[in-house]
Amino acid sequence: MPYYGPNEDSDTILFERTFLAGMFAIGVGYGMQLILYVVCARYLWRERNRRGRVMRFLLAYITLLLGLSSLWASSVIWTVEDMYINNRNYPGGPWSYFLATPDLPEDVILVVGLFVVTFLSDLLMIWRCWVIWTSSSKALAFVVVAFPSLTLLASIAMGIVWIQQSVVPGPSVFNKMALAFGTSYYVTSLGVNIAVTILITLRLALHRRVLLESLPPDHATQYLSIITIIVESAALYSVIALAFIIFYALNNPINQIFMGLLPASQQIACYLIILRLAQDRAWSADTPTGATSQVTTMQFGDPTTNVQVDSDSRPNRRALKPEP
């Protein structure tokens, strides 16, 4: 049977295959985000009047997040159509066309959209860290979030340079400058998430320890559960981001699959946190006060109170005495 396959070398074909696999991963991740958005939006809309401004803000936040994700996913579809259908006969194949045209609108939206969505997700994690630490004091909370905030600013600077290097005509996101700044950007973004996760876990663990000193262990299990959710959510993004950084720095085609999973994993973690907030199960600034008040509001009777017992209610000792 004659050969009808592409004429490109094996490396180029591998890049094209992993690119398509990454696009499929983006579609799966977007579908999961869409489901979580509907669930979160229902809870937030239901609570908008009772719990006020925060619920409205979070509803606007996830709507913006979904809108940007939809725009980003659309740009991915546009890019694939342009590569594999509209310009399939480009010299060197679809992958060569993608590398040679990074300044096209769909490619610019792809890179910029990824940057903005990552920024919004990092911002939510820092906000949650601040809310949790304000239960101690606002001054301490500002000190705690100072390092993640500075790291976020550094990642923004790296990201802007990465975008500039990625959308110029040439070898696109895989030129040396783009690789260097892209790796630095994702390392700093990953650093933000790791730092925030550690700080949140530390605060919850400290409060759990205080509760264990005054309450039964079962009462503190809810804080262990929150720690588990926070750690697992951040771990999902951290593992995928770390794998992407390694393969991206090595210019390995597998990085495109992890790039497709990257925004979805981070946003899914955000949706799960917002869902707990909407269900009023997440930590707030008043959580420690509410928990400890269960102990401080407990009252006992006056030990000097006399209790009179009716003689008729006393047991009949004679009746209990066995007969000879």
C-alpha cells in the first residue's frame, strides 16, 4: 500500500501529535470548568442577598474566569483549524506554520489568555490566604501575604516579557529568550501557589492545635479536612506545573500536553474553593471566634445550690433487703 503520511521528519510529527493531544486536554479541562461554574453560580446566586457583597464579587469573578477561558479555548480551536485545515500544505507542515506565525490574532490570544487566567487564579489564592490569616490580625495578615504578593508581581513582570518574546515573528514560544522567560514565569507562578498553600495550611494547623487543647479531637477534624482539600487542590496544579516546566525547559514536545492541562488544573482548584465558600463551609475571619465560643459560652450551675429530694422518691431500702 502506498504511503500517504506526511513528509516531515519524526521530530516535527511528534510535535504535531502532542499539540493535538494538548488541544484535547484543553477541551476536557474546559468541560470540567463549565460544570463547576454552573454548580458554583447556582450557590452564589442563591446566597447573593443573604451574604451580600462577597457572593456577588465571587459570582462576577467566576463569570470573568469562564469568559476568559472560553475565549482562550476558542483561540485554540481557531489555531488548530488554521494549522491543520486552512494551511495544511504550508512548507514544512502544520507545525512549521505554527512556529512561523506567532503574531496571528489567535496565537496572541492563546498566550495572553493563558497569562491572564493564571494571574486571576494566583490572585484568588492570595486573597484566601489573607482572609484566613486575618482571623489572627490584619497586620499579621498583611505581613504573611507580603512574600506571595511580591512573588506574584515578579511573575507578572516575567510573564509580560514572555508574551513579548512569544508573539514576535520567528520560532514563537520555543525560541531561547521565550524559553528562558517562560520558564522563569511559570517557576515564579508555581512559587506563589506553593507559598500560599504552606501559609494556609500552617494557619489551619495552628488553630486545630488550639482546639485540640480544649475540645475533643473529633471537633478538630473539620480543619484537617480543609487542610486536605487545600493541599490536594494546590498539589494538582503544582504537579502539572512542575512537569510542564521541566519539559518546556528541555524543549520536549510532551510539554504541550501539560500546557493544555495547566490552566484547567489551577482553575478547578479555584472553583472548588469558591464552592466551599458558597456553601458556607470554608474558613472565614470569624471561624476561630465561632469555634472557641462553643467553649467560652458553656455555663455550669451554682455548686452551692441545694437540691431537695422528696421522701417518697427515695428507694425503699426495706423492700430491697432480701428475706431470710
